Amino acid sequence: MPELLQYEGLNWLQYITDWTVPTKDPRSGVVAWVFEGMPEGTKIPWQPWVLPLALWTVFFFALFTLMCSLLHSCVGSGLNTKSYRFRLPKSPLRQRTRSDWVNDG
């Protein structure tokens, strides 16, 4: 399976930076064992995965924070200052009378 990562038509591994992947060698145990399974009695090679996983975690956390900030700045302040009509939640509440609320218990 690691042979599929690198083939003659397009060598796309040359465009990937070193910090994004644990190794660029598709035949190394770090990558090959993901597809083929680990040999008996071998330990999991955590060391090559630490830096890429940590940096990708920081990247996606920063991306999530950016998206939440943009959402809050675009929508959050508008909901408090502008008068939007949210008709769907109001219609079921309008159908219930005061006696329905008292007799529910």
C-alpha cells in the first residue's frame, strides 16, 4: 500500500514540507505499518508522530478559534441589535394557553 503514495506520474511528496508528515519515505516502518499492520513484538513508533500531530492540533485549534470569532463578530452582535423575526419558535408557544401551563404538573 505505501507504494501508492509515490508513483512515477506525479511525485507530490516533494511539495510537502517535512513538519506535516512523520516521514516522506513510504517504505519506512512509520508509514508502512499504518497500512500493513505492525510486526509482532514491535513497539509503536511514537517519536516521529509527535511533532506533526502537535502542529496539526495547533493549526486546527487556531482555525476553529478564527471561525468562532468570525461567526461571533458577524452574527452575534447582529442578533442583539437588530430585530429579527423568528416565527417558528413563537407559533407553538402561541398555541398554548395559560391553563395548559398550569395543568401540565
